[in-house]
Amino acid sequence: MRKLYFEHIFLALFIFTTIASLPACETKTTKTTTKTIEVSDTEMESVDGPEPGNAEDGNAAVKTNTGLDIAGLHQADSVQILFFTDPFGKDSLRYTRFFKHYNTSAADVVQPILKNLDQLFLLRTEVMKCRSEGKIFFFKGKQELKTVYFNTQGASANPGDRSQQANSDCAYMYFIKDGGFYYFRIQPQTAALLQSLKTKAINPTATIN
């Protein structure tokens, strides 16, 4: 009877020792990081996609949206450019009523203007306290796509000047979407192009229905 009792004790000790010697189970924890983008009206912003990665794990790189994407202007093929007659005169309320216009579908005019919108933007909740020198209507065929406002004042007259000092605070292009004001620094070459077209603009003619 005592022999059987000791055999039970020995068996219990053997099982306890065996269990204690087993390696601890490893727990794998996947950490998920959430990136928050704060939209400010003081810095250039863009809409960012996931970080570059492997398409199989769902982290494939996504192209960063620029103003050209947001405005939906990739298919634009022509423009009508309005140059206000006296944009910086005393009349601060109705100066946009009087203008000359220049219409074209020439690629050497349309594409450089579109390129100026293919960049990061300044997203504001209210319009800047600057007057517009004119505005550009973009078209795809006869369909009007978007209106973009511009001001070339303060931009360098030298198309090759890309320095930060080449633009004043009011040298911009901007459009409105969903209550937001999307601003773009106007490039010197774009400003020079618009200034050259201003001399070719004509007065609007009345249409009779």
C-alpha cells in the first residue's frame, strides 16, 4: 500500500516537472498605426495615401492628389481666359464686371496652365484678401469643367526664376470646391504666359438671341 502511495507521488512530480519545462507560448501582436492629416490654411497640403508597400498586404502606394486631380481637369482641352479691365482700381466691388477675353484650344497654352495646377495646394476656409486679375474657364469640348482665378502681380517676369522671392503673397491661382479655397503658387512661366495673352484679349461682343 505504501509502495503504491509513493508511485502516485512520483508520477505527480514527473507531470509537474514536464509541464514547467515547456516553453512559454508566444503571442504575436500586430500594431496598427493611424496617420492623421490636419488640414491647415498656413501650409501646403495634399491628400496622402498609404505608405508604399506590398500590394498583397493591402499597403500598395497610392498617388498623392494634386489640384489637377481635385478639380477634375485632366481632360480639359480648351480655355477661355478673362482679364478684368481694372482689377486694382478704386472699385473693389464691381471690377469683375468689365473684362476682355482670350479663347484658345492650343496645347501650348492649355497644358502649361494645367501644369501649374498639378502641384500641392494651400487649402483655406475663406478667400484671401487679394483681388483677382482674371479667371480661367476650363472646357472639355463644350462642357465647362471648372473656373480658376488668378493673379500674376508680384510673380517674376523672368520665366526661369523659380526662387521663393519670385512670388508675392497674392501671386496665385485658386479654385473653389465643396466650400474650400484651393490656392496654388503661380509659377513665373505661367504668369509670363498669362501676361502675354492679355495683350491679345478682345472685348466681349453682345449676342442676339
